[in-house]
Amino acid sequence: MTTTFPDVSISTERLVLRPFEAADIPAYIEMMNDEPVIAWTQTPHPYTTRHAEEWVSAIAPAERTEGRGLVLAVTEFLTQRLVGLARLTNTNWRTRATEISYITAPWARGEGYATESVLAVAQWLFRDQSFERIELRTAADNTAAQQVAQKAGCISEGVLRNAWIARTQTESGGWIDIRTDLIVWSLLPEDLEGVAEQMADAGGYASFTDWN
């Protein structure tokens, strides 16, 4: 039984999802130091060059080679600019299930890039990797992440109470930990029926089939 994902690049009409490269480091550092990213993720803060170099050279590749998941840099097809990240974790190879998370750079928000990347990864997982379930978990107050899940056709399954530690900024500019609920979403192969076509009609892109 296969227990690692292939070293893949996934393309849509607007995006290329590929492994991280050293050239991504400056833009990645900027993205990871953005306030919403600090608030809703477990990223170190401040996020330094050392953190980024370790991520690109060791941590992200190991997610794939050690069978836990897959990390993809999301880039614009035309400019090659870093749009964000799509990450698969907690992969269960027996049940063919995995968890997806996503981050979008501040300049790229509002363009539908996160939804497009989630749909591209989902179609690749379901069609090419024979997966049967994708799970998402979003903090209760992270409405932007929840909107992405809804637009991608995910179904809300329930709430994990008090299950996550987020961060909030104090009046002095520092950050403190706060506990919050997690909303659990799922996406199954049948949930994708018609979603890509709806996204194409709304946003002008339709191709989620060009991967190698």
C-alpha cells in the first residue's frame, strides 16, 4: 500500500501548486508575519529567516517523505508570485483520509485563490490518489477560513469545544494565547459534483485537471 504522496505539481488556469523553493522564502516570511496568520495558526512569532529556511529545506519536504501529508506553495500562474500555502496533514492511508489547511497572503485575499487551491487539491486527491475524505478544521471566529470551506462545498459536521489555541493581540501590541472551539468540515468525492462548474461561472476559471 502506498504511504507517501508523489512529488506533485498541480495547475489550474490561475495557479500552480508546487513544492516550496528557496526563492519563496522572502514572501513566505512576510506572509507568516501577517496578523491573521499569527492569530489563527501555530506559527512561531516573529517568523524569522531561520524558521523559513528550516521550513523549506526540512520540515515541508519531510511531511511528504515521512508519509504524514503534503505541503504545496500556491503561486500565481502568470507572475509566479507566492499566493499562499495548501497543506495536507494527519493522513490516514488505510481509510484514505487527510486534513487540509490553507493560508493566503494579504495581497491575494478576496480573489478566490484559497477556494481554488482547495478544489484543485481535492480533485487530485479524489481522482488520482483514490482518497475518500478530506477534513478541515476552522477556529470558531475565523470567518474567512469558514467561507473558503463553504465555497469549496464542504459540509459542517460539528464543533470540537475548546479544542484550539489561537492568539489575540493586546493593546500593547503583544500576543496572548486564547482557547477557542473548532468547527469540523468534511469533503467527500460526491460533494464536488457541480462545485467546480459553479466556481468557473463565478470567477472565470474552470480547469482543475492539469497535474503531473
